[in-house]
Amino acid sequence: MHKLFAGLALAGAMVASTAALAAPVKPTVVLVHGAFADSTSWNGVVKILEKDGYPVIAAANPLRSLKGDSEYVANILAGIKTPVVLVGHSYGGPVISEAAYGNSNVKALVYVSALAPDVGESTAALSGRFPGSTLGPTLAAPVTLLGGGKDLYIQQDKFHDQFAADVSNADAKLMAVTQRPVTEAALNEAATEPAWKAIPSWFVYGDKDKNIPPQAQAFMAQRAHSKQTVVVKGASHVVMVSNPKIVAGLIETAASSK
């Protein structure tokens, strides 16, 4: 009888082990926030992804320079052993484009209200290529940095309407107070390595985005041969905050793509 139970236990363990081996490994989702935001802007998306079994990292984008920020994210990617879906919001788009270049572990790029620059294009120039951005007049007086350069913030009393119009007053106020500054140099630094030319990409943005004109985002999605482009009606620049289910859904679509 003892041998029978031992045999059954061994058989059960073998079945479980086989099932584990057969189950596909879900890619790690790496989320990169943009200017005037921080990693908490992904909170709603993170909850959904983790509930659905995805490993998630919300990287703290330094927002200092495109080259330096991209190298920082690339170093994070270097420590991940599973396939990666790399997601960028706003200025995080140029960062993921550079960070993923030449990395065979990145299987998909997802641009969330984000820029996807080509060689020589900067965030500032690409945002202004089409009419509609009202960001400039809402910026506060630049903060001068030691050693030169300037940090940029959005004026707190203009933040809600400009950046997060479809977010509650209370949440938008917190976002305004805790916003992370970006350097003026980072927004004007030219891109060098557009990974979207080699890695499949997906795009999602709101049709009421006041930072990056929707027309510009449509242009970039088409240029990158986007696998799927989702335009969220009434959504602001922070579509991942106001519509986390839609954004998480597109990320999971990219993650499950072959």
C-alpha cells in the first residue's frame, strides 16, 4: 500500500512538472513613464497586468537626457531573463526606442500617448510638427541647474486641464504636486536608434491629448507600421491613468503576439 501511494505521488508530481514545463512563460512588462509624471502613473495598469499573471517593472525614468535615460532602461532590460514587452508613455517613447535597439529579448514595443522618433528627431520638434499642442504656455519658469541646463515643470494650476483633463480633480492635483521635472535638453535631444523599425509596435492615445497632437501620434503609428492602434475618445495625455483597462488590454495583446 505504501508503494502504491508513493507511486501515485510520484506520478502526480510528474504530471504537475510536465504541465509547468508546457505552460508558456509570460513576458515581463517594463513600463517607462514620461515627463511631468512618475512610476505611479502606471498603478492602474500594473494592477491589471499582475492580476493576469504578468511580471511587471515600472522603471523610474531619470528624465535627464535621452542618451542617459535610455542607457538606464537598457541596463534594467539586461537583467531580465524572460522576453520583454517595453512600454513608454510620452517622452518615455523615445527612451524605449533607444533602449530596445539591438536587444533581441524585447519582443514588442507599446507606445502610450508617446513619441516614436526617427533618427535626428527630438521630442520637442516632433511634438510641434503638427498643430494642437498647448504645452508651451502652461510651463512654469524654468529651474536653473548647477552646471547649466534647465528643469521644466507644468504650472500646478494648469496641470489638470493640460495634462490630465479626464482625471478627477483630486487625483490631478496630486499629480501636479508630485510631478517629476524633465530637462529642457532631454526634450531637444535628437534620437539616434529607432528600435520600432525592427521590433513590432502597438500604439494607444487619446483624441483629446493636449501635449502631443493626436495627428502627430497617428502619423507616428502609421510610420512605424503599428500592429494595432487604439484611439480612446475623450482621453487626455494620461490615457493609462484614466483608461487603464484599455491600455493594459493592448499591452497584453502585444505580449501574446507571435
